[in-house]
Amino acid sequence: MLDLDRYVVEVDGQRVEATATEIEILYHLCRNPDRVVTPQEMIQAIRGYSIDPAEAAEIVRPHISNLRRKLTAFSAQADVIMTVRGVGYALKTPLKTGME
């Protein structure tokens, strides 16, 4: 469960200690469930500025890695972020958000 109003992520009812950037990345992926999101697009969406693709990938990659580690620490089923090599990231499954 993702609640952007409170900046909270929960897996199986347990709160995940995620940074604001990690939550914003997860939220952006949730808002684009049917497509691959590039790191460059992610930076533009969550930070509001454009950077080159290589720099964007270097910024986003560790956040994705940390987010995966934190989510899967609670449940293997929380492994919901898919990497599309050389392109970006997508959700493997729909997530429940606080927006519903």
C-alpha cells in the first residue's frame, strides 16, 4: 500500500522505512502501470528538471535498488519493480495506493 499524502509505504500491514525519493519513484511507477518509465522521465517527474540519460540512470539506480531491498525484506511478493535493461523500470503487478 502506498499513501503519498502521508508518505507511507506498507507491505502486509507493516510500514516500510523508505525515503521521500523512493516513495516518489514508486508513486510515479504506480501512475504508469502499463509502461516502462525511463530514469530521465522519472527525474523530470519527481524533481522537475531534465538531465541527460546517463546521469539520470546513475541517480535513479541506487534508489530502485534500495527500494527493492526494503520492500522484499517484508515479503518476496513485494518484489514489484521490473528492470527493462537499457530502458528503465516498470511495475510487475498493480499496487494498491491511497489514491483509490
